[in-house]
Amino acid sequence: MKPFKIYLYVMAFACLAITMQSCKPKKMIAKSTPPAETEAKPVTKPAPPAPAPVKAQPAAVKVIPPDFNFKNIQFDYNSAVLRTDGIQYLDHIADEMKKDQSARFILNGHASSEGTVSHNMQLSIDRANAVKQYLVNAGIDGSHIQTKGYGAKKPIASNKTEKGRQRNRRVEVKLIK
């Protein structure tokens, strides 16, 4: 038991030494006051502020006006489904339309002379609406786009050849002035 008492005394002494060290009062450091001036200094004007650094003017951004001179969107025979080769061009049209949000457009749908007059009229309307739907999905305001179907009334090529009929299956995108 004697070694245990010695151990306790040593531990108590160590704790006391640590406690005394941490509770030691801090010395106050007196701040010295600057000596009072006896002479009056002459009043000097403050130096004028340095001129602000000149920022380099950014190069004038050239605004490119929208190009609303669009070519026709072509369709397959008896179809109002957009062709995959026309999708990239429709994206270009949408980008140009977004440059001037106030512009209004008309989509004129056309058909070749194959089929009945009523069928071609409905087909041309469906083609114009398919283009309009794509443009609206691309972010164009639908109230700025009108659609009209002409059927086979306004061909741009002869309906006597297959090549001419292919050119007539179209939707024209026109700016309304």
C-alpha cells in the first residue's frame, strides 16, 4: 500500500504544478503615449487622387441581324412526317427566329398533284402544322406562327415529273411584314 500512496502523492503534486502554471496571472503591458507635439506642423494639401486606371474597351460586339430567307422544308410522298434531313435545317430556322422575338411568320404547306384535292389540302395543312409543332418545341412562341395549306394549287415545279412533284411537297417559311 505504501507504493500506492507514493504514487498518489506524486500524481497530486503533478496536478498541482500543472494547475499553478495555467493559473499564473498575465502581466499587463503598459502602452506608451506619444509625446505631445510642441510645434505646429504646416498644413499641407492632400495629394490629388491618382487617376483611375483606364479600362480597355471591349471590342464592339457585332450584332448579326437574323436571316429570314429560308429555303423550303421538303416532305415525302403522302406524308406529313418531318424528314430526318430537315431536322438540322429546322434547328437553324428556330435559332434565326429566336434572334428577333417580335417577328411573325407564316408556314405555307403545299402538296404535289397526286391524290384528291381534299386529301392534298389536308396533307398540306398537316405538313405546315408539323413544322409549327417542331418550332414551338424548339422554343418559338406559337402565337407568332400562322399556318396555311394550299394543297396542289401553287406548284413551284412541274407535276409531270417525279423530280418536280418532290419539289412541290414542301412547307415555305415566310416572314409576315
